[in-house]
Amino acid sequence: MTTSRRQFFGRAAAVSAGVALTSPLAEAIAAPANDTGLVDVAFRVNGERRRLSLDPCVTLLDALRERLQLTGTKKGCDRGQCGACTVHVDDRRVLSCLTLAVTVQGKDVTTIEGISDGDELHPVQRAFIEHDGFQCGFCTSGQIMSAVEVVEEREVRTDDQIREAMSGNICRCGAYPNILAAIKQARES
């Protein structure tokens, strides 16, 4: 007896489904949920210890904006393409729209609200103001958070290297020359 391609794939799918339905994960999924399905996540935000109960699919961006009311971090494209949502996790910049909040368990998160020292602005913030490194302001928090890390990177020296390091942050207004000047000034101070 010959088996057609359609029959072969149909049988393979049936066997796969049978194996999948007997796995522990399938049992956990199929079992009635006694709890809320939320996950407890504890991390530090701008130096303050925070604990949230979140759906495991919540992004860091949404947790910051909607649960912690830290709205300085912007939701631009929500696809990791514009950089408006840039924050620091353990002193490394990340796109918070692509980072699940559960992955920052036990880590330090710094947002735009946390880089100043009280009323004293961070040198990058001051430089952005002095060089008019923003126009509409929507991308500014992400630009500044990326620039803070670029200023601290010793291997980024030339204008082209700065542009490359900042290439993940888009300014739709086109304030790039002013942003570059601000970063250069902040590096000198």
C-alpha cells in the first residue's frame, strides 16, 4: 500500500499531537488554573526596590509605563526599531519594548527619570538642552539613555563611531547634528 504525502503528514501530525498532549507542559496547560497566572518579579528601578505581579508576557516598557507610572520611557514603534523605549538594565542599554519584564528579575533598571541627581541634571541632559538636541521631544528620552552609555564607552571616539553607536535611535525630526554635538560636549565634561 502506498502512502500519499498528505496521508504521511496527517499521520505525523496526529502522532505529534499525541506526544504533545502527554507531555508535562501539556498537562500543566490543560489543567484548570487555580491561580491567576501572574508571576512575581522583583527588581530595582532607579535605585528603588520594586515588586510586581505580572502576566509573563508583559514587556518591561509596559510594566514601567502602566504599572509604575514611569512615563518618560516612550512607546514609539513597539517593535524595537526606533529606540524611544531605551532604558538601562544592569548598566547596559536595552529596548524595553522587546524585553519581557520577567527577565529583569533581580536586576537594576534605570529609566530617564533615574539618571539625574535630584534637581541636578545628568551632563548628557544638560548638553541636549544646550545644543537643542531635541525638537518634538518624543525620541529624546531614548536618545539620552543611549547617549549616556555612548559617552561612557571609551572606544567610541570619532563622529562616525558616535553616529554608529547611536544608529538604533531614530529622530523623526532630524535633530542628528545637534544630538551629535550634545554627545561630544557631554564626553568632554
